[in-house]
Amino acid sequence: MSRWPNHIRLVAGFEIRPPSTQARYVFERDQAERLGGLIADDLAACVADVRAGHLVIGPALLEPGQVLSPGHAPWTAMREIARLDGPLEPGVTSIGSRQGRLSHAVLEPCREPPQGLFVCLPLLVAVEAARFETLATQLEQVLFERGGLQPPAMGTLADATGLDPVHGQLMTQADLMALVKMQLAGAGLDPFWPPVEHALLAPDQAASLELPAGLKALWNIKAGGWELEFAIPQEFGSASDAWALWLRSWRQTIALLETHLVPWRALTDEPVATVDDANQWVRAANGPADGPNRAWIRQHPEVGLIGYSSIIDGQRADYFPLHAEAIGALKARFAECGIDQIKQHESAPGESLASAHRPNPGQP
């Protein structure tokens, strides 16, 4: 009897058709046992040596971003539940819920239904140190090519969840990372992958990245997240199209980080700008202004909404939401100041969308 310190992360990935509202993503214990046994058989049919280890089957279908997340992935919880750090015999442990409840939050889907049509069941293989390198190499070489799940496993998944799976595939975590990156490349979005990859593979190493359109990102080792420098439009003078390109880069970076549950925070070194304490928006002060409290929308013809301008208590300011959820919070802030109607447009004569800011408040 020996300790099992070596763990290989695998995934059963399922392409599904659009789910019904009654679909379920968390397995009860009896469902998990049936499905886990069939997946174990399919895995062993590809790489027989896996039977020398102990296979752990996760209890829920997760989005790829949650599986490939530095802080919300299920691996540690699965290892703890199956007691893989102590003496263990070869076999299979299928983790299931009790009336839909799980003991660890990271095992639960972060969203139900998932955002996409590809979901993952995490698997973990514990193996003796002497067998680790050989088994890991075999799985890397064989699994993605020959690891299609067979009809019994697919049918059991459908019965347990109410989903309509199209294809099931066994793969390593590295395979899943390569698949996600390939999908991003197909959409021309692979330049935004490096921040996620660094968070997954090198979280203890400092990093500074320059992403498309000049977006700067700094890895904060202590916080385990990215610090992103927010550029307000004045940095581009009147080049509104250049700032719009930068804003696209910002939005795509944030979307990918949030898909993978990677922490981030905005920074700005502009003397007139501040970041909201809750990391929801950037506020840029523009000096005194006359008239009643009011607010209006700032838009760009290609990227749409870029923020809001306001006059509140005699002070003009511009607000740039950092993510989509911040829009509602901003509207609530305006309402607290007596602004219930937000105008479509208001600006000084000759002012462009990207030149509304002045380096110093009140400067003509």
C-alpha cells in the first residue's frame, strides 16, 4: 500500500444540442455510479494501464471555462473527496450529489444552463509515481484520437440529464486547452488567450503583456489576477476609431477572463480618472458645469455604447462601464441623483466622441 501523489487531469467532453429548460447538469449518486462505470470502461478500452490507477468521476457537467480556471476548477475538491492523498487501491470513485446538493461549490456548474453547447465532466486519475510518466504519455498520445465515448455512456448521460448529446470525447486537460485555443483561433481571437494561459500554467511568475490595440496587462502574483490599464479617450486625441479598436480589445479580454473565472481589476494613471471601488466603472472628471442634474449616452457608430456623461451637483463627469453588468449599476447611481431619464446625446459644439476629455478639469 502506497501514497498516490500523482494525479492526471482528464475530461469527458460532450457536444450537446440546445438544451430544454428541464435539463439537469448535476448527477445524483446512483446516476453518477452508472455513468462513471461506463466512462471508466471506455477509458480503459483506450489505455488499459489506467486500471492500475484510481479514477475519480466528477458530479456535474461544467463549462470548459470553469474546468480551465485557476481558482474555480474542481480538481482539488475531487481529490479531497476521494481521499487520493492517502493509501488507495485501484478502482473508480463516482462523486454524486444528494438531492442536487454538493459539498464543494467548485464542483457545481457556475451557470445553468451553460453559455455554450459544449460541456465537460472532469475526471481525475491517481497513479503511483513509478507509473505516472508512462501513463500520462499514453493518455496524451492516444486519448484524443481514440477516446470517443460509446453509446451506453452517451445514453446514460442523456437519461440522467435530459440533454441530447451529439458526441462524447475523452481528453486530457492539455487537449481541452488546445481545443479552446483552436476555437479561438478560428474566430481570430487567439491573441487574447495568453492572459488565461498564464493564469493556468504560471500563476507564481510575474508577467506583463501587451494585448491587441495596445491594451496593457500586469499579473499580480499576490492577488492571483490581472491588472488592466484602462485608457480613457483623451489618450487618443480625436482618433475615435483608434480608441474604439482599443475598446474592442478591452471587451474581448474581459469576456475571456470572466469565462475562465480569472480575477482582474482595472487601473488608470490619468489624474482626472478613478476606478470604482467595486471595479464596475471608470469615472473621468471634467470640471464644473451649469444646469440641472442630467446624464446622456456616449456611443460610437461601430462599437455602440461606450459610456455615459453626466452633470451632477454642478460637476461634469464621464463614466465608462468596465463590463456589461455595470450598466445597471450606473443607471441606479444616476437615479439616486434624481436622474431617471438618460438622454441619447448631449455635447458641446464640435465635441467628438473621443475628445470629450481635457487633461485638467475646467481647462478651456
